[in-house]
Amino acid sequence: MICTLLSIYSFLLFVRLILSWFPHPPDWARPIYVFLFSITDPVLRLVRPLLPPLRMGGAALDLSPILIFIAIRIIIQILDSQGLC
């Protein structure tokens, strides 16, 4: 069950990343944005100080989601190797 929850969280984080490219959601999608951002922001806020954004000219690329994806995959692999998934 833990592995399933981690996989779902990983998927929600991915959806949040895609939606973040569209900063002004239509009214019908606003509750979805609020939900996704409220679940993913706490973890992202924990990781962002550890991994500063990659500067690319006038823009910056937030690498913290990549670190979270890697951490989730490692945790799932460890749990799977222990027979807990």
C-alpha cells in the first residue's frame, strides 16, 4: 500500500509540474490546481533549499521535483526488495 501511495504522489507531482506551465487556470480547473499545489508544496518547500534552481539566462529551472522523483523511486525499490510492495 505504501508503494501505491508513493506512486500516486509521484503522479500527482508530475501533473502539478505540467499544470504549473499554465499559471492562470480556467475557473473550472482552479480547485484541481489548489488541491495539487496544496499536496505537493510542503514536500517541494522542504527540498528547494537543498537544491537551488539552475539559472538559464533570465529564467531558472527548479530541480527539486527531480530529486523528489528520484527519492520516491529509491524508496519504492528499497520497499520492494524487502517484500513490502
